[in-house]
Amino acid sequence: MGPRAKLNDLHLSGRVGHNDGILEPEEGKPCRLLVVDDDPGVQGLLEEVLSGAGYLVETAFNADEAMELLSKESYDGLVLDLVLPEEDGLILYDRLLQVSPHLQDRVVFISGEAREHQLRRVSRRTGVQVLKKPFNILDLMQVLRERGL
């Protein structure tokens, strides 16, 4: 089993608890999130969990899809894989800020394959840490809330 399957396994095995109430949908206008991840399993899991938590979720597999969606729609935040085919997630981050500058502090970076120098580069550039796969879904929810999402 590769690192990409572990996030799903944590969720399905019950090691990610849902009894804290953090996954309950909130009242009011739901936040629109774009999840950019090239792994269909991770993408599907995040879409399912975040939708269940009350977010309106759309997904993209790569930078081109993400930029196309961002040119047509407005999002409140992004969950962005750092290692994408054809384009680094940090390069995509810089491109998306040209289209949607309001997203500057509303991006959560995730990665299962990034090297330490890439993680440090993201931290220096954005001031945020990368959630390393496999991560606890509740940690993702906490980071989203910390970013006002």
C-alpha cells in the first residue's frame, strides 16, 4: 500500500474520529472550496468529507483544470497538493493569486511526496506549513477554520 492509500485507510479504519462535532455542517452560507489533487482517491475522500462538513466542493486534477475553474468561478479557499503533474503546487499558487488575490491566506497545502526543501520553500513563501499525507482529517478541518473557512 502506497502513501496515497493511507489517508483513505485512516478515515475508513475509524482512526479519524468524527465525534468531536468538527465535521458538522455550520449554519449560514457554505464556503466554496477547490480541491486540487492528482490522486483520485484522495480527491474523492476530501470531496466527500468536506461536503459532509458543509463545504461546497469542486475538484481539479492538475494546474490547468484548477486555473480554468478559477477563471470561471469564485472560491473561498483551496486545498492544494504541493506535488502535481506538470506544475509545482507553489507555482500554481503564484498563478492563482494573479486571478484571485483574495485567496492568499486561504490555501491549505497538502503533500505526500514533497521533499524537505520543498516544504521549507512553501513555509518561507507563504508562512504556512504543509499537511503531510497521511494526515488526520480533523487537522485539515482545524487548518481550514484557522484560515476563516
